[in-house]
Amino acid sequence: MVRGKVQMRRIENPVHRQVTFCKRRMSLLKKAKELSILCDADIGVIVFYAHGKIYELATNGNMQGLIERYKSAYTQRKGESSEQNKPQAIQQEVLMLTHEIDLLQKGLRYMNGERDINHMNLDELQALENNLEIWVNNIRSQKMQIMSREIEMLRNQEGILKAANDILQERIIEQNGILDVSSNTMIPQVTYPLAMESNYYL
């Protein structure tokens, strides 16, 4: 009797689905064992069934050992692929930097009047505009920093001059006080009356 072709879709009948799962699971595990014996391969099979049951097969050792081997091999393979991709990434970065340097050099030549700006295309003009904006912002920032430092220095000088002025004012006040005191303690010129006895004229 000819066996009909099985359609690859979910079996709706739960009893038929359970029977098919058991048969095919056993067949899968059997084929894995045969492949391991015939080809001297370490094989690990993990099956998660819909009802939460787990079926596993490790042909050499245990499943944990196979998983650890897989992790180390995966990490090594990933590292090798990243190492292989490094030269490509470096080349792309070099190309981008070279293109940016060319644009900057062209922009400098245009700014210095060595070439006419009318011969620049849209990308070159956009790059030149962006670089000019960056330069202007940097110049303004540097200018503000210098002005802030100068203002702070002038404020410090103002404080020093004010302190010196206060000291001089105190000295002037002290000297004026000393002069006032000395002028008040000078010996006054007092006129003494003549005391003449009358018998001198007798």
C-alpha cells in the first residue's frame, strides 16, 4: 500500500499529535545515535514539548559538557569573525576620514581664495558650511573664555586698588589727627601784667 505524502502543518487532533510526536522523537534520537556512532561525532539533542516536558540526548558525556563546548566554540567563532571584520571596519573608517580630509582641504582652499566657490557641489558646500559653523562656535567660545579671564583679572586688580586706597585713606586720616593734636598742644603766648611796687618811685 502506497503511503500518502504528509502535509507539513500542525496536527489539530491532540491524540494524533501526541502519537506522531512520540514516534518521530524516538526516530530522531535513534538517528542521532547512529550518526554519532558512524561518524564519531558528539551530538546533543534537546526537545521541549508543548506540555513542558524536556527530552535530551548527549551521545558523549552529558548535556552540560556539550553546552559548555558549544559556548566556547561559539565565543571563539564570534571572536574570529569580529577579527576578520576589523580590517573592513578600519578600511571604511579610513575612507571616511580621507573623504572628510579632502572636503576640509577643499574648504580651506576655497576660503583662502585659491579656488572659486562656484565650482563646489552641494555636498562640499554643506560640509564647508558645517565646518564654518563649528569654527565660528569654537572662536566665540574661546573669545568668551578670554573675556571672562580678563574681566576676572580686572576685578582682582580693582579689589587690590580699593584695598590700597582704603589703607592710604586711613593713613591720611591718622596724619591729619596727629597734626590737629600737635597744633592744640603748642605753648600759648600769655601776656603777664607788670607788678611794680610803688616805693621804687619814691
